[in-house]
Amino acid sequence: MSRPLRVLVADGWYHVTARGNERRAIFREGRDCTQFVECLGEMAQRYEVRIAASVLMDNHYPLLLQTPQANLSAAMKWLNVSDAD
């Protein structure tokens, strides 16, 4: 059974996490983390998302975000398919 749809609200606070397939590593070396942090910063600017907390672990990352424009879905979609190169 899939999870219920997330309700998007202006100025909403969200705890979001993404994990590698089969819990495999998504960050293998330092430059992977650096590139992700750059993308995270760009996402915050593009979508005017406020990042309150983030942690990069080998196989996942949790984020605490505030979305003044109720655009979490678009912001996370952009983040998860971006390439900072």
C-alpha cells in the first residue's frame, strides 16, 4: 500500500528523507557530498525553500524544510534529478 499524499501548504514544515535503492550508498566520496550540498543550495534559491537542517549519511539524507510557496514536490523533484556538473 502506498503512503497517503502529502498535503502541501504555504509556510509548511516538512521532514523529508531519501534513501538509496536497497539501502545502498548514494554518497561514495567527498565530492559526492560537495555536489549534493551545491544542488541543495541551488534548490533553496530556485524554489525559495528554507533549509533548517540536513544530514548526509552514506545511504540516505534527511532534510527539515519550510516551503513558503507550498512547492515541496517541485523542489524535491528538482533536487533528486539534478546534476551540478
